[in-house]
Amino acid sequence: MAKTLIAYYSRRGENYVNGSIVSLPKGNTEVVVEKIKALLPDADVFHIDTLREYSKSYMTCIEEAKQELREKARPELKENLASIDDYDTIILGYPNWWGTMPMVCYTFLESHDFTGKRIIPFCTNEGSGMGSSVRFIKSLCPGSDVMAGVSIHGAEAAHADVHAERIAQMAR
């Protein structure tokens, strides 16, 4: 039986939204994940998270993220899935950080063999789209079918029902 996993990284608290820094009770990516999960109730959800927390300050966090990218860091996961063998489709959600996905998503992808899996990426952002994340996912997951991805303006995450439906349709 075909099974879907929704794996995502999301940052709550201070975030950049429509030109201002605001505090979000849930990160934009998590808001979209909840919409997708409502459309795919049988899908499993896994929150990709770092063992070491990023700064609560948005400005400090983006500098930490820039440093990780420069160093090609692989932040340690707070926890990881034992296996992805039971899944044929993986929906991968993340914010765009410096033109790609957060480095912890690289850690997650490198922790598993995605050969034969379909990966549907989606990215929340404030105007930078998918950046080069899809290219990096393809290079990290050879032998998988990586879809083009869906870019979602983060400030509109609460109203991203059309995007969530598109992602759910791709997964069906």
C-alpha cells in the first residue's frame, strides 16, 4: 500500500513577513503542513528539528543560518525517523534560507536512502521562491523522482489552501 510522509522544518517566533519582523505562534511552513495533512489524513507527519536551537532573534538566526550554509554544516537532528522504507511519497516542506533549504534538511535527506521515492518539495518564502533547493534535493537523493516544487509566499500561508490542494493532488 502506498504511504505518504510529510517531513518539514519550520521556525516559529520572530520571522520576516511582508517587510517586517513579527512573532508567529507557528512557522509558515507548519501552517501549510497542517493544511496538507487535513487533505491527506492517512499521511504521517515528521517535524525535522535541530538538536541545538537557533536564536530566538530573527536577525541572529539568519546569521546562524548563513554561517551553516558557508560551512556546509549538517546540524544534528533532535530525532530522526528509523526508516523511510514504508513511504513511496515524501512531501518535504521548508522555508527558503539564503536561496536554499535550512541545512538541517540536508542532514535529514542524507540520513536516508530515497531511491525509488517521489519527493514533492514545497518552500515558504518572502519572494525568493524555491531558490536552488530543488537542484540540491536532486543531488542529495539520486534515484528519486523529485518534482518541480511549490513556492508559497510565507505571509499568505494561512490562506494557502490552493497550494495545499495542489501538493495533495501531486501526492495522490
